[in-house]
Amino acid sequence: MNATTTTSSPYAAIAKMRREFPQSYVIQLATVNSQGKPKVRSVLFEDLKTSEKEQVLVSMKCSKKSNKFAKALEDGSATADGEVCWWVEDSNCQWRFSGSVDLVSDGDERRRLWDHMNAGGKGQFLLPQDAGEMQRNTEELREKQIEKLKSFGEDQSAAFDAPMEDFLVCVLRCEEIDYLNLGTLERRNWIYDDEKASYDLRKDGVCVPVVSSVKNA
């Protein structure tokens, strides 16, 4: 799989790889907390799009009560720095996306992603969402889910009509994108230029995988 794109933006190559390898939908999101401690977790690559200024946006779902983001919301900060690593197993390719992470708690984008999710994904938000809360077993967890469903009355399907209160969209605005093909050793690195509303291809060549192609990475 060659990720070369004839345009200044890597978006087309990323979108093409998502279409060709739909089974590769798990990504790793890394952030740093207020104490400077790194945190990384696996999340689902829910959506890919561009902003009005052609900036690549990577969307993930999350919970308002999760330890991942609850502190940021509590502090009134809806934006933080983060990096996503996407390993596409069957292509031997790795993508890294770095930039600012926005937490979206309302609006059309949140509703669009909710409508795109299947019932299983939506059903997670019927389960207890308090950070650190544990149940003894799956049966107890299921009982709490059923109890929450009953609160919607006879038409329980209405539970999924609108986004749950704790449902958030986590959007990474990609300021830097890095591509590595372990099969061919191809390496590309793009930096987003806000004034030009486009990506500059900063690095394009081959590189030993264990050595970063970017000096300040």
C-alpha cells in the first residue's frame, strides 16, 4: 500500500486506507495530565473528516464522566494536546496524528456521530458511567442497564433517539501527521499551516524505522 498523495493534504491517503482496511479501527490516544504524567488508552477510530480550513479531524467517542476527560471538564478546559497512533496491521503502515483535542458536548457533529453508532455502542452509555465504579459481574451490570431503560417508559427505543447526557465526541485537530511504511521504509511528515489552510509536506523519503525522521519529535 503506497500512501503517496498528489495533493498537499494527507487526507485522501488516510481516507483510502480506512476504506481498504475497515478492520483496523482501534487507535491509541495519548495525553499528558496536569501533573505531567502521560496517559494512553485504546479507543475506536469513529470518524475522519476535514474542517472548513482543510484541517484533518480524527473523531473518537468518550464519556463525560471518564477519568480521561472529567478533570478537563471540571477545570473548564475543553481543549488539550494529544497524539493518536494508528497501526494498520495488514498494510504494515503506521500513522501518527498530533494536535489539539477538543471535547464536543453538543452540536451537529455530536449528533451525527451518535446517529452513526450502532445500538451496542450507544448501549454503553446506559451503563454506570461514574469513574472507577465497578460491578461484581456482567449480570449486575446488565441489570443496571435494564433499570435505566425502564426509565424511558414503554417506548424504550426512545433511549437511543438522542445522544445520552454523558456522551462526548473527542476531536483531534491534526497539526502534524506522520506516515511510516515498515515494508518499504517510506516516511512522510506533514505540518498544518493555519494561515494557508493547508498541509506542508516537510519530509518525504525513506528512514530507518527506529530513528525518528523529525529532529524535534
